[in-house]
Amino acid sequence: MRDYSSFGQLLAHLARLYEGEGRAGGDQAAAALNAAVSNLPKNLPEPYNYLPGMAERALERDPHPDAPIVAAALPLIRWFHVSDSLGSIGAEMGGRMMVCELLGPNGMIFNDRVRVGLFVQCPHLDYVTRSHSAEETYIILGGEAFWSSGGAEPELKTAGDIVFHPSGIPHYSVTREQPTIAAWRWSGDISYEAYACTG
Ligand SMILES: [Fe+2]
């Protein structure tokens, strides 16, 4: 049987990060993460990684000080192709991103009210403009990317930065030489049906 202690430590770490966000949605995500830590399932889905080394590479580049906690849990994570869940993202683009849902309706641990996961974007990828009903907060864990919301000029975001998207706001992320890795959370209307690529 696998040792999932590092997975629990990752969830507790993300709870601390989202407690620091200062929004009700962040508090909700933190509470769900802490509840999962205190009742960690014995059998989690099998790990799966279709871009070996990419998350590690992103994490090594200007990492958050607690990056070793994330790194230790990476071998236990079940990543999925974004295009499998979000049909409006094609296979080519989806194959250059890694997403995992740690908590959520499709998560490694079930939760019907929030989604919390990790996101990796490969270098040289323009992740097109998208919007969704869910309120969203990314917390950058390593690497670098340029982020834009509401039509504003894209800004460089690195480890420790918080990127907040209110419900329905169009946003995009662009990587250059480096990949990026971030935590993400959704609250409110968290259905994938309410997600659309718009340009
Ligand atoms: Fe988003």
C-alpha cells in the first residue's frame, strides 16, 4: 500500500495558502482541504503523469519556499488531460497542460462544493482566453507565466503571487521560456459545463 502522508501534507499546505487569500472562497477551499486531511481516504486513485518531469521543472524555477512539500507529493498525483474534461480545449493544447483535481466532483477526493487542484502549463503556450461561472484563484508555486484578466495587459506572475478571477471574467495565461505550476480553486457554480474558450 502506498504511503499517502506526503499527499496529506500537500493538502494541508494548500489549506494554509488559501487561508491567506482573504476571501470567503479561499476560506471555503481551506476548510474542505483541512477536512480531507483529517479524514484521508485509504484508497486514492492511481497516480498518472503524462508529462514526466514537467511539474518538477516548473517547481524548481523560482519556487515557493514550501516547494519541497509539493514536490514530495507529485508522484502520488493523478493528472488528467484538460481536453478530456473541457471539450472546448483541443487535444493539442490540452496535451501541453497538466491539471489535477485534488478535491472536487471529479477529484481524487470527492467534494461537491469546491474544486481544488494543481495546474502546470508548458513553455511557449498561449492558453487562449477562457471564462467560467466559477470564481477562481490561482496561487503560483513555481515557474513563471504572464496572466491577464478582463482584457488588461498581461502581468508576469511568479511563486507566491495570487491571481484572482471573479465569476465570468475572461482571462488567459501565456508562458515563454519556462513552465509554470500553480494551485487553483473554484467556488460558486463549479460545473465544467459553465466553462468556455472565447478566443
Ligand atoms: Fe480559469
